[in-house]
Amino acid sequence: MKLSPREAPGYFAKPDTKAAGLLIYGADAMRVALRRQEVIRALIGEAGEDEMRLTRIAAADLRKDPALLLDAVKAQGFFPGPRVAFVEDAGDGLADVIGAALAEWREEDAQVVVTAGQLAARSKLRKLFEDHASARAAGIYDDPPGRDEIEAALGKAGLTDIPLEAMAALTDLARTLSPGDFRQTIEKVALYKLGDAKPLTPDEVALSAPSSVEAGIDDALNIAAEGKAHELGPVLRRLEAQGVGPVGLCIGATRHFKTLHIVASDPGGAGAGIGKLRPPVFGPRRDRLQRQASAWGMHKLERALGLLLDTDLTLRSSAEVPQMAVMERTLLRLAWMGRR
């Protein structure tokens, strides 16, 4: 059976304990891993792994010994309770082995949970689970979590009755952060509010949000792209103190301006181009990229990419040059170029 994106979150939270198995697949390994953890916890409980009711099987090991999965499905545990046989990073090459285990599956056997990367619609592994009478398949996509999912995550962390302003701030974060970073942010908010009965505020959400080197690099690149040359110096000094090198900055700048070029060069305009980015972008970052691409235009962005290519060649050459100064000059030139 195929689970739709709307059905999947509910099933992950409360899976069918009498099902033969579940396939979770998607391009984002972190999102897949988080859903797999949720499902397995719901099936065997918090103590399941300690009680040896979870058998982990790597795809490479299963290829070497195809009997591993069926043995795990049929094995009788020392502790009572439901069991799970988990196969990690499977592919179509294991479809026959997993199919044989599902064909032999009976009630009271361990449920088969399989994770995989992105699978095409004609994938043998997908069809195996989608066509099976007692198994499910769920695709994990890069869409940000909806309000129901955010509220469920807050509830698990012990946070209820969130004001609208704070919920809006959390929703924006969910659209910009990776799933792992967002979960850690929720946990930090819960710790911050432990024993505090006052309503959560947007400022408290912002205090709990991650402040990473990548965010600092994005700040520098946005400053350059928006022509705010006077703000560039302090940000670069801070990044340099954090150990960010000029080559890393140049790579990040090239990636940023290539993204803007893709958006600006779309025949339908920046509004159409922003919707074709993969992975997709959401929230304030989406609006910001669209504004920058519209302001620069395709031809000016091509000149910017040429400047960044020259800078990259200089930084990687054997010439002895003050590399951070070279990179700072390039970002300043980009800031000035964007204002013309």
C-alpha cells in the first residue's frame, strides 16, 4: 500500500503493529532517518532496543548473506513484545531478498522496516511494498513540516498553548532549517521554558535557533548581493575569527550567485525560476533570493560569476597573495556591482 504525503505523518506516529513491513525512502537521509526512528519507537517502545527486540541489518551485509533478514524476521526474542527487523540503505538490488522475507512473514514475526534513498516510480523495491497486501511504502520529500507536525513536535517536547506570533516564528524556522536542526531547536525551546509558565515569545524562539558558521557565511553573501558594502567588514572579521577560509567563502559565493542566475534566467521570470529550484526553498529565504535575482538580472549575474571564477583561480594558484583580502575585495566589488 502506498501512503500519501498527507497520510504518512499519522502512520509514522501510530503505525499498524500487525503490518508485515514499511518502506521509507527519500533523497534527504536525515528526514528519512528521523521518520524511521519515530516508527521504530512507536512499534517497539523506548525499551525495545535495550531488550534486543530490534535487529539492525546493513544493506551491504544483507547482500553478502541474504538469509540475515528472514532469520531476523523469524527469530524468537528473549524479551516479550513486538520486534522489528530494520534494513538500512536498501536499493532495488535487494528487492528479491526482502520480497522473499515478506512472502514468509506471518503474524507474531518481526515487522520489516526498510529505508532507502530516492527511488523512481518504477523501482522494484517501491512496487514490492506498494503492491503487498500487508506492507506500506512512504516517500519523504523536502517539503517543510506543516502546522500539525510542528504542533506534534511541540507536544512531545511538553510545549502547549503556543501564541500565534511564536508559532509563526517556529513555522518560518521549520521552512529554513534542516529537520535535525529544527528538532534540536524545539528541544532547546523546551529546556528554556522549563518551569516558566509565561507564553512563548518570538524573541525566545530566535534565541534558541542555531547560530552556525553557515548562517554567518549566508549573512556575508546576502550583504554582498544586496549592495550593503558598509556592513561587510565586521561580518568577514567575525567569520575569519571562526576559522572560515577565503576558499570556502568563494565556493559559497559562487553557489549563491549561481542560484540567483538560475532564478533570474528563467523564461517565466524570477517568480517562476524560484519555484524550480531543487531542493526547493521556502519562507523568508525564498522571498530574499527572488528579490536579489530580480534586482541583479541575468546578464549582471553572469559578470558576477566571471569575477568569482577569476577570484577562485587566484586563491587556488601558487601565487603568494593575501587571500582573505582578495576575497574581501571581490565581495566589495560584487556589492558595488549590484547597486549600479
